[in-house]
Amino acid sequence: METPSFIFITGGVRSGKSSFAERKSVEIANKTGGRLNYLATGVATDPEMKERIEIHQHDRLSGANPWKTYEWSVQIGKVADEFNAKDVVLLDCVTTLLNNELFSCEQKWEERFLETVKDNIITGISSIKNCAGTLIVVSNEVLNEPLPNNEMVFTYGRLLGQIHQDLVKEADQVFLVEAGIPIGMKGVLR
């Protein structure tokens, strides 16, 4: 079977989706001889997040399969030229990227701004996909629970849902991870 060039992985918080994405990346890199690249969107906004980022950085550097890490919290399309057709790129995660883009500037959440943010994310991901051999994108599934009666939260959820739909349309394979178990949703032999 041909190596997929674009894999989308979603799941709830602490569902095991990132671990699955890392294993999938290593499996593909071993198969293709590609270089492992980690495109991390997290920002150390508090001591707990800072510690989590440091642990992840250490784990990626010291593991049996070393990663080249890019800390890129906004405008991810600008890093696309760093990758080539032999690279396996893991982008973790879209929900954090969306949050970063929405709050990176003092901007009212009017439709034009929201559409620009969505387009920048989709275009950035497409740019990376077009440069890399394989792109694996991770995101959180936050739409399984009712959204609170809060316009900002509702707008965020709506925008994330639109981004997910666009990514799923383009993906060769889609997985939903529940309690550490990846469930093939698209393009996966069952």
C-alpha cells in the first residue's frame, strides 16, 4: 500500500492521539527513510505548560528516533520551506494553533477576521503538505460536548469544526483516537 501523504488524527483531551501520531510518524519514517520533524504549536503560558513542553522536547531529542523540532505557534505556512519530499512532519496541534491565531493580536472576532484565520491555517497546512513527504496533523475533538452559552466559545467551536471538515476532506487517512485506541475513519483498511 502507498504511504499516505496526509493523515489527520483527532480525539479528546488525553485520548492518546499524540502518542499514536508519534508512533505513526516513526513507522512511516522507518519505511521511507524520511527525517522526523515535529511542528509544535504550544506556547509556555504558565509553569505547567512550560514543564510539559520541556518534557516533550527532551523526549523527542533523547528517544531512539530523534526529531527535529520546530516551535511555531502562528502562521505555520512560513515554515513549509524547511521540509522536503523525504520528510515526515507531525503538526501538534490544530486546536492550539487556532487559539494562538485568534489571540495573537487585539482583533474583534468579526466574520472577515475569522475567515482569514481559518484560511491562513488551511493554507499553511496545505503548504507544508505540498513540501513534505508525509504530513500528520493532530487536533482535539472539542465538539462532542454541548458548548456553553458563551459566544466566544461557540465561535471557536464552529471555526474549529469548519477547519476539521476541510482537513478531513483533504486527508488520505483519518483516525479518531478514543482511550488510546485509534479508530480508522477514512482511507484505512479495516
